[in-house]
Amino acid sequence: MASIMSGAYGDAPNPQMIFVNVIIGYLLLPLYYLFPQISWYFVAEVFLIFVSSTTVTYVLFEKLEKEKAFMLSVLLILFFSNDAYILVQFTKTAMFAVMAGAMLFLWALFEKKSIWKMIFGGLLCLIGTMVRFSTIYLAGGFILFILGYEFWKLYVRKDSLAKGWKYPLLTIVLSGCLVIGAAYGCKWIDWYTYNNDEAYGFFTAYNSARADVVDASNYGYEAYAEDLKSVGISENDYYMMRNWTLADNDFFTIEKLQQTADAISTYQEQQDMTFDVIMGRLRERNYSGMPVFFACALFLILGIFFNNRKWWMTLGSIVIGIGLFVYFCFAERHVYRVEYSIFLGIFLCGLYFWDSGEKTKPLFAEERTGMRLCMILSGLCIAAHIVLYIPDQSYREVTSEERIAYIDDTFYDSGNYDAAKYRKVVNKGRPQNGLLGEIENHQENYYFLDFATTIQTLYFEWSPWKALPVGYHDNFGYMGGVTTNFPDIVQSLKEKNIENPLQSLVKENIYLVDNYAPEVKLNYLREHYYPEARAEVYKEVDGYTIWKFYEK
């Protein structure tokens, strides 16, 4: 998305960032023209994490004694903000903004605080939905739980009944509808900009069909071989789809992708989803080994001692979280960015129900004893995390040839939690990347990058703070992936007389970088275009293998 925004795939910065609302793209656009060297998309995402974390901290210090607020802020920063900063991912960022904004908005609305606080919270929540709209459904259950509690409290409050509780209720409902309406309105604007353009409309439809296949569970070709063979999809074709290599619109049509998705969905619906199966899948994810799980467990225990009148409300947020985990078990969608978002929702929803000592029955003989204990616990948490900030020094011994394996060993499986990701250093003292040198020094060639080979490794060669220049990807790009049929890339390929990327592999000066499955592409060419096609290793550069394909 940062590359799209900077114009690296085209001839100018492009606000159409696929998953992020186009409104954010247009807001960032002037900055890319004024200061094109800076990756403003990345800067904006990091800044949004900071604002979200600061917003929650502000609410805590406004509601609670400073010792309690400090303790809870430490938990937030060490377990959630820390994660969001180190492994920046827009789904996590969006959830943080939506929940933090909702927390401030609802607190200011129901406690009759400054209207500017309410507006700021509403705007933060709105921006979160524009970073990734679907997070509104992740956050929705937690927000509804808070609303239910506040409406109940409003109804039973005697002074509200004396004044007539319908008026404040109307104000609350209208304020909430305004934020929700704005979120859906921005979503409609984004939808309209894509579907009002033929090229972007086709990309959107194709991307949706592609996601229905690659995001679904993989039971193997044999599970639905009969259905797939009936529509002309071989085992090799299926393997190509599952590995994101959909760079042939003549064969991998939207209709074929939808037929494949239907076959997978039908088979999935036939599988028994028993309690034992659900529990087994949850155990496989090893949630207890995730720091965000530990944070929520510790938060619940602390609530018993320091928020004893409402600690049980945290149980309500946990129930909502469990419901979301079970839902994603049924959907067979297990990725850490979603799991992090659910744990964050549990934590922030529970935070909303913490009260000051004036409303809480003290468990300690002296109030200061409890406050000192808060500070001691905060210090222990900070001390325990110090070791995590000691940089890993193993990068010093990595050679150019070993670099790809060094990165892949930790970062390749991006959907799962791995503690090593948070300490591993990849951007200091890095050896020269021969592949990029090869590409930059041979502008007469075009290099297709196998998605599985390069998507989790190559972007570590560029600083996230620096924008790739306009047209940087002029002579190389991914053979498939989320940018398949993206208009900027389609236009760039047309200028090089490349209409069908897979079929064009046999053309002169076109190469494929592939460490994992070059034989699958070769089989595809033999099945569909060139029965006598062959492939040879053109060059090996720093752990990457470059292939040249021929018709015969």
C-alpha cells in the first residue's frame, strides 16, 4: 500500500491503496508531492498508533487515581502498543483507533464531558474505519456491550428519571448514528471511486474473487477434485491459485475463481464442527503463549483487587472475545492480526469499566497501600520487559547469501505469532542485496517475482520511513498477489507489451525469480500454452534463483 501511494507502481502517487479508504489517500497526497522522499503512509500509521495509545491513557488519567492509571497505561504500552509499533499492520492499527476513539467518545458522551473530546473520539474512531473498515465488526460487539451498560445506567439513574431520560437518550442515539453514518458514508465514497472506473471496478471484482479462494482453508485438491475437474481446473492450476499466482486473466477468470471458491465452501460446510474440533483448533493457536493473552489475564486479576465493584464487567468483554474466537474457528480464519485485535478489544472494553477509589470498595486498610502496590506492579512489568529490548546481535554474522534464509526463518509465516519477530534485527549492517542490484542494473529486462519467494523478505531491503520513488517498479513486479490486475501495474506491463504475465515468461528479456515452485509454472505453461516449454537457471544471486523460460 505504501508503494502504491508513493507511485512506485505507476507514474504518479496513487491514493487508491486497495484496503485503505481513498479519502486517507487523498489527504496524504499533497505530502507526497511536497516531500516525496518520505513514506507518509507509514508515518501516518505509526502516528495513528501513538494517538490511539495516548487517547486511552488520557481517559485513564481523567477517570482514575494517577497510580491506577499509570499501572494500566504500562500494561497497555508494554503488551499492546509495543506490539503495534514493532510489527506495524493496518488491521491492528485500525482496531486500536476504532476502540480508542469509541472509548473516548462514549465516555465524553455519557459523562457529559467537553463536546470537543466527543468530537475527537468520534473522528479517531472514523479514521480507524477508513484504515480498515471491517474492523468495525470486530469492535462492534465490545462497543455494543459498553452501550448496553450505559443505557441501563442511564435508565436506572434517579436524577435522569427526574429530569426525563428521553432527552439525553435522543442526544446519545443521534450522536452515535452520526458517527456510524459517517463511517458508512466514507465507505460508500471509497466504493464509488473504485466502481465508477472500469479498470478499478474489474480489479475490485477480481480481488474479491481471489480472496474467496486464497483466504479459504486448503483441504487439498483431492477434497474437491471432481468439482474442479468439471470446470477445467487441474491439480497444478489449483496449486497456482493457492499460491497467489493468478497472473493469467485468460484462464484464471473471475468465473473460475468463483467456481473454485464455491467448491471449497461446499466442502467446508460438509465438515463436522463439533465442540472437540473447536477446542482443538483453539488449542493449536496456543493463545496462552501470546503476551496479549497474558495481559488480559493479568488485567482480570488486577480488576478483582483494584476495581472490585465492576471487575466482573471484564468477564463480559471476555465472553464477547470468546464468541469472536469461536466465530473465526467456524470461518477457519486464524491469523495473528485478528487475534491481536480481539485481545485488544477485550482489554480496552474492560478498561472502560474501571472506576476511581471513590466508587470502589477498598480492599486495603489504607488507600496508599493499594496505590503503592500499583506502582510496584508497574515497576515489575517494566523490569520484566527490559530484556525484550536488548537487540538480537545475530545479524552481524549474516552474509548476503544467508540473508534470505535469516529473514524467512522468522518472518515467512506472517499469520502466526512468533516472539522472535519482536527482537530480530534485519535493517542494521545488512549486506548488499544482489537481487536488487541485478534488477536495477538491467533495466532492459523485466523480472517477475514469485509471491511466496519474495513477499516476506524483499521489503526488508527498504526503509519503511522512506518512500520508493515514482516508477521504481518499472522493470519488476510480483507474479500475482494482492496487486493482480491493479490498474497501475496493468498499464506498466502494457507499455512493455506484456498482456499475459504467465504466458510472457517465454519472451526475451523476461525472467522469473522463484525459489519455491518454478516447476509449477513450467507445468502450467505446458498444460495451457507450450507443450514443449522448458526452464533453465539464468542466475543465482544472494539466495535467489532467477529462471529463464523457453517455448521449447
